[in-house]
Amino acid sequence: MMRTHRGIDTINGDIASVFADGVGFGELAVIRNPDGEESLAQVVRLAGRRVALQVFSGTRGLSVDASVRFLGRPMQLRVSQQLLGRVFDGSGRPRDGKPSLDEGEPVELAGPSVNPIRRRLPGRLVETGIPMIDVFNPLVESQKLPIFSEAGEPHAQLLARIGLQARADVIVFGGIGLPFDEAMFFQQTFEEGGVMGRTVMFVNTAADPVVERLLVPDLALAAAEQLAVAGQRVLVLLTDMTAFADALKEIAVSMEQIPSNLGFPGSLYSDLAARYEKAVDLPGAGSITILGVTTMPGGDVTHPVPDNTGYITEGQYYLTDGCISPFGSLSRLGQLVVGKATRDDHGPLMNAMIRLYARAQEAHKKLAMGFMSTETDARHLRYGELFRRHFMDLEVELPLLQALDLGWRTLAECYEPQQVGIKREVLQARWPGEVTP
Amino acid sequence: MSDQRASGTIVGVNGNLVAVRRHGPVRQGEVAEVECGSERLMAEVIRVDGEVAQLQVFEDTRRVAVGMKVAFRGELLSVTLAPGMLGTIYDGLQRPLHRLDDRQGLFLRRGAQAPAVDLQRQWAFHPTAAPGARVQAGEFLGWVQEHHIRHHVMVPLDLRGSATLIHVADAGDRRVDEVVAILRTDDGHERAVTMQQRWPVKRAIDRHERRLHPRQRLVTGCRIIDTLFPIVRGGTACVPGPFGAGKTVLQQLLARYAAVDLVIVVACGERAGEVVETIEELPRLVDPRTGGSLMERTIIVCNTSSMPVAAREASIYTGITLAEYYRQLGLDVLVLADSTSRWAQAMRETSGRLEEIPGEEAFPAYLQTRIAGLYERAGLVELRDGSTGAVTLIGTVSPAGGNFEEPVTQATLSVVGAFHGLSRARSDERRYPAIDPLESWSLYPRRIDDDDPAWDAAVEFCRTTLRRAAEVDRMMTVVGEEGVPLGDLVVYLCGELLDAAYLQQNAFDELDACTPMDRQKRDLVRIHRALTMEPSLPDKVAARRFFASLTDAFYQRNYCAPGSPELVEQDLRIDQLLAQVGPTATRAGAA
């Protein structure tokens, strides 16, 4: 059903209203300006014959004489293997100068949830080669995890590295409000790293329309979902989810919605959850794992965006001072793989190493405050230094098993076996050197 | 119920809110169906403004258009109450999730409809009432056996006044929709009674004789709760905490170990993955009280965070209504609502769309009333036959930024009987359960159903020591360990021992995860005796060494089964440690 209407009644922010009959909520329309320029728009409110449309490319330059063609369906994306190696914008149009998609069944964006009882309990490790992740907060297939970061931290480098190194069949990248340079950085890294052939990118730069920022996660996740149903293990990388939330705020305000915290709409939690909850392990098919960057304005974790995100996701990685922090970072699903999908000494070793690093920090503080230092403190300080160099440095790339071995060697370099607080059987099996009773 | 059913036509759509021009009378809260193509979307009237009614739709409103028809059902949002609900996983509107699959068998189907219980299943009905009896709503007519529960068939709960029983079915197999009795009401009508009935979720089931003052302990197996901040059968409690503080694990422990007949878990706006964990785990665990699986005593009402928001608001009411029904059967029911903040946020979203004047943090002005109204539905009641039933409600709260000053936490604190506040500092130090022993409180009497002076003294000692230890700890951060006297350091170490060896519990250890009440009493009294013997310690180094060993011994003891040789060994070790430092400690008494 194609219906064309001429003339726009009101324009307010990125919302344009027309009078039309028989239009469905959420339906897509094409607005054509008299100068020939076209933009997609989505129905966001119906009141009698008045239809409010959210114009994807913004309303600047939109004429009251424009014509509106309703497509009779919500926004869709064609998903097939054809997507791989391609770059699209926030409206799903090619950004790479190649032709549009013509294969694959069109699927609606933001489709229904997976039935909770049809989900499979996660239990497979996604190895990344980054010891702070693999050893201390393992990423599990179908997990959703944010990287809590700040302006100036190397979250782009970290995310790109995870993309390159993680074992996944397909990478779906969603860039939301990125500076152009950063978007190019990701594309180049994926091309040079040789993974572009199994990557699809949806990119909205800071110069692109705000409304399209809202669509990027939905496009990325719709693609991921179809590929997962087809049996692929998909890793979705989203950056920056704070820009997504800011776009939500901007549009909610222009729709005259009542703001709750710091101007964000009351639905912020549900809006974020609807996206993150797409992470899933499907029985008899593939999976979706989501890693998102959330920059914390002012480094404040209680800001509504990181705060709501923390309640939704299954843990978080804190990126501070250029490292993934061993404290505060958490993988809630880690316990499903540690020692089960990895090695039996993984759990005790990981706990002991973190506990000792906390002691090292205390010893460091003690030193700084001028309290007395003991022989044990000296060991702690040495360990702290080695821990930072061998594990926390983001440049380090080590397969998990080698990282575990290095962990044992590091402990043995600094401590006697009875000082590390690990069960005797484990020590006897793994400690490099003699374990005296 | 109204005989006349109205219809209507859609005149506006705003998110999940539709405006409907009504033809005929409608009721506030009435359920309606939006006819969107071949799909039927459930909705509820939330405002009437002359000819136009505002409805909130419980599903995604995509493709809903102006001019579509709406059929009102003449009934408020209701649930079905019948045998066959135990072990089921429902959505927020009481649709069984295993019947809501789409064609692929993976996704939830919009507009799906399914009966709440299996209508084909046969139940062995045993009549207990005889024709001629005068009966009132809620009186028992007969029963069927469902797992460990004797499920009574009741005179319909919505019956007004009295009625005369004129027929009761013989013993035999019946489906839930078969007539098992016939009543003649006082106004002369005959009414057929089946094993299933409907009840509107936003109205409390109150067909009992009277409400009682709750004063019987509900044993959760969680030491810090049972010892310091107890809850009672028919009481209420809230568990607020920032993300990552362990709310979910605590809820899962309560669902597993609380000593009740039935548990209703309301997963309201939280992660679907957590529901998966519960579903995978409960069927494998054995209920020590019945020998059946824990799933057989559990009902899950599940509206996870990506499921429609309007049904999230309904889900908590669905859960508490099911609980009230089982209370009416004389059972002891625990409702775990995780999380009431998501429920409050769902109200906020709807309120915002209705353009109501916002209160604090944009929550509606009636937030406090709704929260109070919900917690008031818990309670201990005496039924008409003199037996009792209870609904205990424990709600988690997810305060924004972990700040307890926010409206949902504050509104909740003013109505609950116990507050188990989770602290980020404790969870960061991996001190689980991260219930803050200094901030939390319980209004329920500590001596609930027992009289044991040794236990009272031990609990009092535990409280005082924890408070004083925290003071010493604060002092030491300023002046260092060298700045406090030995006596203070000992108090601090006593506090640490109580924390590490008693308050903290390992949720993933089969034995330590749940401590029965009698063991809690023995263990705490033993710790109390050990710590009040005034050890003679020459200096701080000796004090630290002594307490490190003692703490470890008491800690290891938690992993020893009662009566096991390991327990005897640890007790011996404790006695030896005490004997080394004090003359009076030798007969500390083995547990």
C-alpha cells in the first residue's frame, strides 16, 4: 500500500506532522522535498488524522510543500551474507559506495524478545588474548558487557583489539555519534587486521543526523539476530552508548516528554535494556555477545547512563589510566566458565592474584603515608609492579593458558607458596618449584 | 461483572498508549482487546475523558492505526486461580511462557493467548462439603492433591454474602473447567462452581476472618538476616542495593532455602539470563521439606527488561494475587519481587505519557500510595476454619546511583518491616552477603518465638561488637594501627571475626549457603563464649596472630557438616587456641 500526501503541517525539532488516514504506528515514510532530496521518517505519534513523523535526516531545509509517501511497514533490513565486508549509515544506506542490498529476507528492526525460557545457559568462553579480560573477568558467549570509560581513555583501541582478536564468526560494529577519524580508525583497523571480510559496520558520525544515532544499535542488532538464528556466533561492538542515550534525550525533549534524571527520559532503562537484552545464546543456533563503550561524563559512574547500564549488563570493564582496572571490573558470567571451560587452577589463581594486588596497593599507600614498611610489604610492592607490567598493560597479548602460567611464575617470583593463600593441592600441582609442607 | 460490553474505535496512538472513542460504558481498569489485523493486543483502561478512553497496551503497538476496532471485555485485569499453576513460568499477564512461542520457536509472539493452566489435565477430586450447607466465599468444598499441596476447591472468592450448597460432585477425576458444585445464592440464582476462578489483580483477596499480628520467624538460612535483621511470616522486607552488590544472588538464595510452602518469584524488568539460571537450577534441587524438586513449590512471573513495559507494572500485582490465593488455602507463601524499582519506573513511563504533573525525579505523585498499597497486601491471616495462611513480601530496590535517598527506596522504607541494605563497600571487599550490619534494621522483635537467654546475650554482643569495631576501624584509618591501644585492636579483631566467620556466607557452597536456625544459635553462642573469655595477649602482633587462627578455625567450621569428624577437629583446634591464651576457655562446649 503506497500512499502519497502533499504538504507538511507543522515542523518542530526533528518532528514533522502531516494529515493522513490509515497510517500505522511505527510505519516508515519517505519524505521528498521539492528540490528532490529524500529522507526516511518514522511515525512516532498518531492523533486523529494528524501523523507525527520523526525525520531521520533532520528537518533543516524541509519544505512545507514536501510530499510524504507511506511505505505501509516499519523499518526493515535485509540480512544475508551479503552484509559482510560492508559499511552502512544509520538509515541502512551504503556508506562505502557499493550497491544496495538485494538478498535476504527483510526483517523488522527492534523485533520481539527471545522467549526467556528458550534461552540457553551461557557457558562458552570468548577468548580475547587480553589477560585482564581472559584471566580476571572472562567474556562469555552471549554476555552483554559495557566498557566504562572516560574521555581521553583508549577505549577505541581496546574495542578494536577485541574485535580483531576475539574468536567470533561475525563482527557487527555499531558506531554512534563517532568523530569521523575514530570511525575511519575502526574501519582501517578491521581492514588491516584482515577481519573486514567477516565484519559489517553501521556508522553514524558526529556530523550525521541525530535521529540516525538511535537506529544504529537497532540495525546492528537486527543483523546480529538474523545471523545468530542462522547459526553464527556474533560479536556486536557498540560505541558510544552514551551518545545513543544523549540522542534519546534530545529527541524526548523535542517530543515534549517529561524528563526524569538530568533530562533523560523516564524510559532510559527500558530503552537501553531493549538493546542489551538482544544478547543471547540460542539453543541449536548461534549467539550474540555485546560489548559496548559507555563513556562516563566526568568519570561519574552514578550518572544515569552508566548507572542504568550497570543494572542491565552482566558486569562491566572499568577503563582507567589506560588499563582495565582489576577492582570494580566484573564479569557476572565468569563463574560459568572459570575452571569449567578453562583450566582447574584458573579460579584459585585469579582470586589470589587480585587479593594480593589489593595488598600491593595497600603497601603502596602505606609507603606514601610514611607508615612503617615490612619485609612482606616489599614483596607486595614488587608483585604490584610485575602485575601491572605482565597483565594490566593493554599492549600485552597472551593466550589464556600462557597467561595462567605467567601468573604462577609471577607469584613464585615474589612470594613463598604458603604466602599466597591457595589450597595445597592446587599449589602442589602448579607452583613452579618445590612446595614444602 | 457488567453484562453490557462496550466497543470502541482508535483515535490516537502514542507509544503504548492508545486513545479510544468508546461506544457504550467502560470501567476504569477494564481490559480490552485492540484488533490489529489478525492480532489481538491486550490493553487496560487507565483514564476516561468523556467519550475518549485512554488505554495502555500490554504489547508492542507497531502497526496499530487510527480507525482500528477495540473490544472491551467487561472484566478488570484478572488472573485465573486453579490447580496446575505450580512450577509454571508465566509472563506478567499470567500467560504460560512455554505457550507463547512464535513460528521459529524462539521469540515471543505478539498477541498470543493461552490459558493459564492445562485445561485437559484430570485431577482426582475429593469432596468434603455436603449439599444443604450454608457457605461463604473461600470456604472449602473439596480438594485435589498437587505435588505436596492439598489444593482446596473453594466457594468462589467473589461470592457476596452466603449461599446454600445444593450439589457437590462425587469423588473422581475432573478437569478444572468441569462443574464440581452448585450453589444457590440468597437472591435465588444458581451458580456453578468449577475448580478455576478469576480475580482482579489490583484488588486484594481478603476473604479471611481477620488479619493477625505476625510474630513467627521466617527462617531464611541466611545468618545475618535470621540473627540480626529477622523477618516474620506475613511480614515485609526490602533489599536495596547498587548494581553488582549481590541482590540477585541473595534473592536466588531466598527462593531456594526459605522455609515456606510456596515461593512466587516475580522477575520484574530484570535480566532474562537470571530467569534462565533459576529455571535451570530449581528443578535440580530437592526441597528438604517435601522431597520433591524446588521447582514444584515455585511459580515464576517473568517480565524481563526487554518485554513490554505496561505488562511489567501488572506483573507484580499478578504475583501477589497468586500468593494471596494460596494464602487463602492455608499456605505459607513467600513473594520475591525483583525489582520494585522497575515496577515504579513502568508507572513513571505511563504517567509521563498521560502528561500527569510529575513528582520527585518525575515519578508520579501516587508512587508512595502504590508502594504502600502493595506491601500492605502481605500479611498473616486467620481463615474462616481457624487455620492460618501468610504472604511474606521481599522486594528488591535498585536505587539510581546506589543512592538510598531516591523516592522509591524512601517510599519503601516507610512501609516495610525490615531493611536489608546492600553496600557497595562490602561487595567490593567480597564480603557476601553484602548486607550492611550497621545500616540495616528490622522492626520485628528479635525474640520472635523462643526464649533463650544465651542466644539473646550472643546477639546483643554481636551487635555491640560490630558497632565498636567499626569505630576502631575508623580511628585506625587516621592514626594507623600503632595509634590505638591493644584493647581497641582486640575489639576490632573480634568484629572482624564475627563478620568473616558468621555474617559472611558462601552462597556457592552447599553447606554454608543455608544455616538452619538451631545451628545458627549454637554457632553464635559458641563464638560469643570464645570472644568473651578475655585472652591474655602480650602485644598486637600476638593479638593479630591469635585472631587470624581463631577466625580461620571458626570460618572452616562453617564448611563442616554437623556431627562430622571435620567439625570435631575444628572444635578441638578452637579449644586448643583458646587454652593457649586464657585459663577460662577450656570448656567452651562443643556444638
